Amino acid sequence: MSGSDRDSSARAHHRMNLPDIITVDEAARLLRVNRKTLYQVIRLNQPRWAIRFGRTIRVSRTALLEAFRGNRSAALGENE
């Protein structure tokens, strides 16, 4: 197995083992988007899958993936 195959396999394994409640950084890696972009989406759209605890934001991995797979506008927090 080459180094890049091993890295790809490790990343896929890590994604499957994430808990349901994840950080914005973990969610950004899961979606393969820039973390600043995801913070901006959360700030502007206040999606249901992002929960603010004071200054901390946590993301429901299940709700995020369901929204992303089912409806892109829902994933971005836009009104239906």
C-alpha cells in the first residue's frame, strides 16, 4: 500500500469513527470545505445542525450529513 493510499484509508476510517457531536473543524474536514467558510455559513444561516454553547459551536454529524445529502440548501441552513 502506498503512502497516499494509506493516508486516504486513515482519513476514511477516522470519518466513520467520529462521534455524532463534532467540532466545526471536524465538520469542515468531513465536508472537505474550509473551516472559515463553514463558520461563515453557520454565522449567516444558523442551520439546525449547528448548536452554539456560549462561544463554542458543535455540529450534529448525522443532521449535517442528512441535510447535505437530502437538500443542499438545507445543508447550508437556508430557509425551505
